[in-house]
Amino acid sequence: MSLVTSVAFSEDGYTMLTAGRDKVVNFWNLRDQRLSKTVVVHEAVEGLVVLPSTFKCVTHAASGKSLDAKAIHFVSAGEKGVLRLWRSSGNACEILFTQKSDASSALTYTDMLLSATRREVVVVSSEQNFLVFDENLTRRTQIIGFNDDILNLKYIPKADASGAPSDVLVVATNSEQIRLVNRNTLSCELLSGHADIVMALEVSPDGRWLVSASKDRTALLWDLRPTGGKKMGKTLPRCIAKCVGHTEALGAIAISQRVTSFATGAAFFVTGSSDKTLKMWSLQPLAELYATPAKPAPTELTISSLGTVKAHDKDVNALAVSPNDRFIASASQDKLIKVWHSQQAGAGRLLTLAGVCRGHKRGVWAVEFSPVDQCLASASGDKTVKVWSAKDFTCLKTFEGHTASVLNVQFACAGMQLLSAGADGLVKLWTIKSNECEATFDNHEDKIWALAVSKDSSEMVSGGADSTINLWRDFTEEEDRAQQDDRDAKLLKEQELFNCLRKNKLMDALQLAFELNHPNRMLQILRDLLEGPRHKDQPVLPGDKPIDPDNFSPEDIFAPVVHSLEDEKLTTLMEWLRDWNTNARNSSVCQVLLSTILRELPPSRLKSLDGVAKTVEALIAYSERHFQRIDRMLQQSYLVDFSIVAMKSLLPVCESELAVEKTDSDGETEEDNVKPQQQLWKRDKDPGAGKIKKQRV
């Protein structure tokens, strides 16, 4: 007895197929519920599906055979890592198709699913990948389900040398297989050849060759041309050379950066190892392939070592080749960066030490030459990025900002900026000239080991220990263009606002002030509506309707403004009103506007506004201050009236006024004459007296 791993049903629904790890497939008759047949498949089956009779692989396999409508076609997948198409008819069962196995990979299948509508079969591998097969059982897509640690990744440059990002990335994970990932379809191809974890990758500048370094102490050369060998209907890169010579694991690799070097036979690549040595390998055999492009690459090339040098006292972590292929930089755990001069020496090349860059306090994890200047950048475990002169090997710049070890560094924007990735899960963008961090990108949850920048610096890609690959796109030009468009639109609205003010179209000016977010100008427009010159001679409402002096209140002017506002603009107006109300100079306009809002709008709408509670608290506090101030002014104004009345009593009374008063007094009745005695002041007619005498009349 064994565990049943898969169950499937025939198209007519009367036959059930079961498979397990006992290496047999059982056919059950559901009419009488009995076992009708057992087929030995010679492998532990993890997945089984019955294919519709309309699938092309079924019709193609059935051509030339006797037609049996009751035949059942099914596909099995299991421990052998291959798909097999079976045809069961009566008591007979035969294999119609067997997928070609990959001898270099110990791949097994763990599950299988049929999508009849998409006419596809999806298989899950033991490496947690999804393999999608079409109705011909040809693999079309492979989706990676789990990446493990991303140790290194590179763009594969396009053959047109345009510098635009390519669609394919080459990725090294915590695995012995190299992955080619199509970023558009998320499809992935696996390259098998190494026996241990691949630590480093490098792609030639023309995108034709790939070199890889592994813990198995070997370096492999891969042909990336689409004319490579076919596998499952796909063209895959193939390994054409294997370099052996290091005594310990390889951790770094770099290749020639001059495109012309490959055609002339001067190309090379360099490997660095935990055995503390550097080895230079010649790519001279590739020159013949450039001379005859139509000639296919041989299945195996002989790559010879041009030289070996004891480079460091500890593991070599990183290598870089200068743009002119004259210098090679190596970085190590011994805190040093060494620059080597590559010279032709007979049939080989000689590596001589050109200089040493000293200054890092911990091991150096990455090194990179500038594409335009004679300098190089390094990333270290001391949390810093340094830029060094390639002439005198002195430190030119130091960039500090990471909170953990900096694991990778790349030049961007024609050598004017740097991108650094660290164990803190951050990618930082630095401007070399100003020594400032322009941006920090946070989308990783663990340390970032891999970082690559496209040739035109429009994109970068990062990968780390969180098993994710993040693709970043530069939106600087789009943002600049959008900001310029905003500035142009704002300028047009400013001009339109100016025109509205000149034409006295204050309501239109209010809407534009809202759109431009100009609270001060908005306040001035409201003041003009309430107190401006247009209302002094001939007052009118905002709709150019004349004001009735007998039935007019200041709120009538602001009522149309308040009713025209949406909730968002009303919230903004309340916030502006709160700020305006803090100044006593604006209190008259603010109080009229606040009164209009409270009278014209229902309380339910005001309560629904965001943050209205805090706004109302501030309005109440300052409104109370304004009321107290006005009340004091009113009280003080009575003193002015009293003073005026008192001053009038000091003025002399004219003869005409006395005559009028006497006439008035003669016409009054006796009851009306019951008044207090009046005292009048008359000036003494004696000019010499110069004084005013008090006389009673």
C-alpha cells in the first residue's frame, strides 16, 4: 500500500484514475465501483491528469492508429522529472511520448495541474518552480516560485549597443544553477553546469558571452547567442569552456570591457578566489568566431591561463576591469583595494601591482571603475563608500549614510552619481560632486547582495537575501516634465486671475485663487467683495444684482461664494479662515464670512468636514478676543461723545441763538416752562476785560 498522490477522471466521467508512489496507476470503473485495470509506470507518480481528446499532442499521437473513442490519454509526472503521455484502450496501455530528460539536473516533479480552458499543463518541480506546457507538451514558460538568496545579477546588453535595458537578466542564487529571467513575462530558464553554488557573474559588453564563478573552484564560459542548443523547444545558452586551476572556492570574476578586444583576440577575464590569488584567462579563441559570424561555436573551447598572482592576504571578494582594459582592481577581506596593471608579455599577460588603496577599516565587498573618469569606487563593511583616484590611489570622497555594511556599489548617470546597496536593506543614490545622498530606496527586508544598472542609467535592479528581485525605473525626466507642465499651467492661471481682477470678475477670481492655493489673494478678493471700491459708489452683489439698501446684510455678498464650494474646498476655506482670524486686521472680513457659513450651511454638513472640530475651537478662541476688543472700543467711544458734549458747553452763544431760544420759550406753556435754570455764558463786551463773565438770564 502507498499514499495516493493524484486522482483524475476520464472525459465521460465513468472511469477514475489514481496514482501514488507505488509506481502504478489504477483504473476504477465507477459504474460497478471496482478496479478494472492496473498499469505499471516504473516511477513514483506525483501528478496525473487526463487530457481532452482535442489536445494536439493527443490527435498527433493518435494519427495512424486505430480510432478508439473510449481511449483515455493521460500524462504522468514524478520522480524522474519527465512528462510521459499514455494511451489506455481496453486492457492495453502504451507510452506515446516521453519528455527528454536533463542529465545535468536532478529535477523531479511534485505536482501537476490541467487548465483545459487555456489548453495548458502546469507542473510543479522539486525546486518550487512552475513549468507551463502547451497542448503539444512543449514547455513555454517557467516561473520561479522561490529564489533563495540573490547573490549576483547582471543585465544582458542588447546587441544593438543602444544602452537601453534588455529584457533578460542573468541571476545567481544560492544554487548551482544560473537563471535567465525575462522581466516582461517572468519566465525563467535554468543553466546547469556548476556543481556548487554560483557566486559571481559577468557579461561581456556586447551581450554575447557570460562567465560564471562558483564554489566548485571552476569558472565557466557560456555562449549567449540565440543559435545555442535547443532544449524543450527553447534556445538556451550553453557552456563552451571550463576553467580549472584555483584550489579554493571562487568568489569574484570580471571580463574585458572593450568590445573590440573580443574580435582582435585580446579579450580576457579574471577570477578571484579564497586561495588569495588572481588568475587571468585568455579569450583569444573567440576571435575566430567573430571573424566568421555564421560559424557555430564549438561545443568545447580550450581556455588557458595567462597568469596567476598572489593578490591578497584574505579572500578576494570583488574584481573590476577598467573601461580600457589596462587596469584591474581587486577587493579583499584584508581591507585593501589593489590596482593591477595588465601588460602583454609574449604569449601571455603579466599582472603588475600599480597601487594600493588604503583607508577602509573593514573588508571591502565591492569595487567598480568609473565609466568616464580615472577613479574607482569601493563598498566596505565599515558602512562607507569611497571614491579613489586611479592615478595616485588616494581617497577622493567618502560617503557615509548606511547603518550596516555596504555590499555593492555601481556608477550611474555617466559617472556623476553612485548607487550603493547595504546589509541594512537600503539602496542609496549619491551625487559625487556634492557628496550628498539624493534618495534612499527601501523595498528589501534583508541585506542586498546584488545591484546592477543599465547602460543608459534608466533602470537598476537589486536582489538580496530576502529572495526578491526589485526592478527600479528612473522617473526623473517624467517628474521634471510634469513639474514644468504644472509651472506652465500655474502661470496661465495666474494670468487669468490677473485678468479677472482687472475686469472686476471677483467670483471667477475666487475660483482661480482656490485652484492656485493662494489664501492671501483669496482674502484680498473677499475684502474687495465686502469693502472694495466697487461697492462704495454703486453696491452690487457678486451676480451683478443691485443691493437693496433697506434689506441688505453683508452676508448676502458671501452667500453665493459659500454655496458654490464643494466639501473639499469648504474644508480648505475653513482652515484659511482660522488662520486669517488670528489677525485683528482681518477680523471684520472673517467674522462676516464665518457668519455667512453658519447661516447658509446646515450643521450636518459642517460636522462632516475633516478636522472641523479643531478649526472651530481656534475660531471661537480668537473670535472671543475680537469681541472683547470691539466691546472695549465701543465703551471708549462713549468718552468721545461725552467730551464733545462737554466741549460744546464751553462755546459762546450767539445773539441769534438767544433770540430763537427766547421765541421758543415764549411759545411754551407754563407746564413746559418748568425747567431747570439755564446758564449761558456771554463774553464781556468790555474789550479790556479779556475775560468771560458768568451772567444769569
